[in-house]
Amino acid sequence: MICKHCGSRYPGRTVGFGILCEKCGEYLHTCFNCALYNSNAERCRSHTTEAVSDRRGRNYCEEFIPDTRTAAGPDSVKDKIADDFKTLFRVDGE
């Protein structure tokens, strides 16, 4: 899995409730790092789990599935948005 806070790779196959990212120190067992989390709607895609108030903080959800998609750390998100903007509006250079 990839930590969505900093983009570093976590080598384990499962993520325990208290596991911290070795690079940034953030908890990995969070909604933000789960494959079921819909970041656009800021909620879980599962209808059988209880709501979590702090989606970026540690939780004890048993439906947690480590998200293996590309990292979405703060810098990579900003870069992607900037690249998409430049592509959309054909902005050349800085």
C-alpha cells in the first residue's frame, strides 16, 4: 500500500490499527488510506460500516482495505492539478 499523506510505500500486506508510516509518522489504518474511501464525496463507499468522524485519523474499521492506487500526497496532488490545468488550457512554460 502507499501512504496517502506522504506517498511512501508500506511493505506489509495487512495494516494493523496502530501501524504508523515510517516516513511521515501518520497512521496508516485510516479512511484516507482505504480503498473504500470516496475522496470526492468524503465518505465510505460501504453501506455496512459505521461513520467515522476523523477520516484522516486512526480508526478501528474492520472493513478497511489498504488502498494500493497511486500516491496522493499533498505535493503530488498539487502537481497533478497544475498539470491538468496546463493541459486543459494549453498553457506552455512557466
